Amino acid sequence: MKILVAHDGSPKADKALDTAADIAGKFGGSVVIVNVVPDLCLSSEEIGPEGCALVSRSLTDEADGAMRKVKARLAETGLVAELVIKDGRPADAILDAADEADVDLIVIGSTGKHGALRMLMGSVSSRVAEYSTRSVLIVK
């Protein structure tokens, strides 16, 4: 069994990671962790290209930090996982990563770190569950 975990550094994502690690451990599965750097520059006219680049760099640094923590957390369990960072709309990037890795299950927290995105695009976990052709486990 191959499991993809969507992780954004939030406490719910940590719970999703723990759940996926438990499932993988019990069934001899493997884990792919994906972190998506969202595009929050909806209009570069407002802050200019330099401002958008700064926002993007900051979010990428945040994603790198979250993935380092994930790697350390998994090292404690003895589970080795593939770590992936993608750019774009979170739900779409998660679904793309699931297809690319050909996973059997997607595990995602019920809420994430970027609350502003929820207002603009709806719940990422809801969109993943709605549009995925794979099984999705939403962890509360």
C-alpha cells in the first residue's frame, strides 16, 4: 500500500502524518509526503513582481522547514518517506502528486495552515475528497 500525506506544517497535518505512518506500519506500506507552496499572488499588480517573488520565497522556505520537521518526525518511527514540494493550487497539486506517485490512499488533515486560502478556494481537504479518483482519509 502506498500512501500520500498532504502536509503543510499544521497540527492537523501532523495528525494526518501520524495516522498514515500507523497505517503504513501495519500494512507494510510506503509513504509519500507532499507540501504545496500556494500561489498567494492573485494579482501581481498589487504588490509587483518583486513582492510576489518575496512571498513565494517565504512560502517555499516555510515548506522546506515543514518538510525538515516531517523528516525528523518520521526518523523517530523508523519510517522512510519520499518528500515532495510542489507549487500551485493546493488541492490540484495534491491530486497531481497522488497520480504521479500512483498512491492507493491520500491522507489529509481536515483543516490546514493557510486559512485565507479556505475563504478564497474552499477547503482543500473537501476539494481533494471530491475530485480524487483514489480513496481519501480526512483526519480531524
